[in-house]
Amino acid sequence: MLDILSFIAMALSLLGNILLVKKIIWVFPIWIVANVTWIIVNFMSTPNISQIIMFVVYTILAMISWYQWKK
């Protein structure tokens, strides 16, 4: 299960980077889902608190950026 979640998070993260290069606004909800998935993966394995904090911050930044781009 953890391997599948890690693969999904990786695929979404890569898709998010591709969409960013193409300046497509859907990058932000995809990154939000990817970051939340990475947080879940980190909790399910040996918790890596520094990575969890990093992905929480990334999620907040994606939310703020999505809001700013929509304006």
C-alpha cells in the first residue's frame, strides 16, 4: 500500500512540475493532493517530522499561490 501511495505522490509531483512549466493553473490543486499524499506516506512509514513539516508548508504555499493566480 505504501509503495502505491509513494508512486501516486511521485506521479502527481511530476505532473505538477510539467503543468507549472506550461503555466496551467491546475498545478496547484495537483500539488496540494501530491503534498497531502506525501504527508500520509510519511506518517505511514517511519515518521519523518522534518519532511512532514516541509510538505505542510508546501501545501499552504500552493493554496496561497492558487488563490493569487485566480485573482
